Amino acid sequence: MAEKVTCDVCGSIYSFQAIKIPVRDKDSIECFVCDNRLKSWNGAKMWSAELLERHENHKPNPAE
């Protein structure tokens, strides 16, 4: 089942798909637009992402 994820930084929308695998996988997926980490995992699943909508509405960093 696909999961829709929206990047907190730029607003790009992704479809994430999980694949069960027989071994542990530790990895992460970053936004293709702004490099924000969208998902990280450590388990018997591997995730893939498809960019559905590209946005570049970068929210200002409150630390700046």
C-alpha cells in the first residue's frame, strides 16, 4: 500500500512504497528538491519514493 508524504521544508509530495525483504536494511530517503530527510528505517522493509508533485515553497528556518 502506498503512503503519501509531504516534505516539511519545500512542500513536495511523494508516494512511498514499502517492500518486505528477508534481511535488515538501514537507510533513509531525502527529498529530491531540498535534501530534507523524509523517512529513515532500520528493519526488514525497504522503502522507495516517487515524486508526485514538485514544490519549492521553502519555509524559512526559524534558527536563522
